[in-house]
Amino acid sequence: MVLESAVVATPAQWLAGARPRTLPAALAPVLAGTAVAEYESGAVWSKALLALVVSLALQVAVNYANDYSDGIRGTDADRVGPMRLVGSGAATPKAVKAAAFAAFGVAGVAGLVLAATTAWWLVLVGLVSVVAAWFYTGGEKPYGYLGLGEVMVFVFFGLVAVLGTYYVQVEQFSWAALYAAVGIGALACAILVANNLRDIPTDKVAGKHTLAVRLGPDRTRGLYALLVGAAAAAVVAVAVATTWWALLGLGFLAVAGPAVRTVLGGAVGPALIPVLQRTGLAELVWSVLVAVPLIALG
């Protein structure tokens, strides 16, 4: 038996545990919200940078928090996807938990600066976001185990992230920002749906009742395609509210299309890992292709 104090992960393992391939999902909402702000009123780039720090830090914190919570429950013991620190024994639960809270702290500091320069009620939004991130897989009754993970992702990595980025820069509401938030949220959800589709067999054994487990493989595959379709519709909505040049955003389908074909084609297990990568890239491409004309014409 390895003593807990003797377990020390390497820097490369900590980097892998932070899951850097998920970071485009943190960049995309900030880029989308900032682009709409620039088009409509003029972006405040210093605040955009702070919003990016918040988003990236929260993403890393969620990744470490999920690693910790799933690891101590044993749901990562037979994992198909990327290495997990606790589940693999590369790091102690205590160390991974500390890393998660350190990342939450970075997000909190940047968030406080944004609140102090915008509106103090944003502190409450930040606190709710942190609580939601932790109890996704943490606590006695994590809602991620109850099939509510997709709701959390859509709300916090879509609506809150995009609208929050937009609001701290212009301090007003925008339909275009809302449409962008829906598009980003839909693709963020699609990433989770693909992840949970891959993990249905092991999640069932672990008693993790994700939405994919509840829906079953066939309906989960349909949900994935529906979310990609919703992201495409959101591009059109943004274009109607801003400029038709925003329709360039439909170029994300060149990346998402093959992923949809793979999912609907019945891929399982490791064959779904490229889908996760493509969906994350599709979300980033969506934000870039929508943002470029908005920023250029802003």
C-alpha cells in the first residue's frame, strides 16, 4: 500500500489533470460576449481579460473538483477517457482538492475586481457559480449524478459566461448576447453529452445517473445532434440581431459535422474521444467566426 504522503504527481500529470483540451470551452464564451460588446457599444478589453481569467480558472477548478469528487467515490476506477489524478493514484485526494480550491481562489480574486468596477451583485453570481461547480460532483448528493449536469453547463458555461462577459463591459442587456450565449451553451452541453455517452457503461456500474444514462444511448445521440443544430440556429439569430456577416459562424459545422456523423453512426467507448475534441474545437470555431465580423465592424 502506498502512503498518501508519498504520492506526488509530476507537473505533466497535474497539467493533464487540469484537462487543457477543455480550455477552449472557457475561452469561447468570453470571446463571444466581448465581440457582441465591441459591435454594440465598444469592448472594455481590460475587463474582457479579467473575465477570461475568471472563465479559465473556473474551468480548471471544475476539472480538478470533478477529479477529486469522482475519485473518492471510485467512479474513475475504470475510466475510458483521459487520466484522472485521484482515480489513477497519481495524486492524493487532499492535493487535488487543494488544487481545485486554489483555482477557485484565482477566479474569485479576478471576479472581485470585476464586481468592484461594475456592480457588487456580481459577487453573488460568482458565489453561485462556485457552489454550482463544486456540487456538480461534490457533496453527498451531487446533481451531476442526477442527470442535471447539462443544465448546469448550459446555464453557467453558456448564459452566465457570455452574458456576464458582455455585462461587465457595457452594463446593459442585449438580445444578440443572449443568442450568442445560447449557441455557446448548446455546444458546451454537447461536449458533456458526448462525454457521458462514452461513459454510460461505467457510470451505470458506479451508480452515476447522468442524463445519458437516463435517456439511453439512442436518445443521447439524438440530443447531441439537436444541440449542434441549436448552435447553428443561434448563429442565424446573432446575425439577425447584428450583421449578416455573422453567418460566417456557420463554418463551425465543418468541424462539428463529422462529430455528429460519428455519434449518430453508433460509435462507443474510445471511438467517442475524438468527438469530444471536435466538439470543443467546434465551440471555439463558432466563437471565432462569429466574433471576427462583429469586432471588425464594431
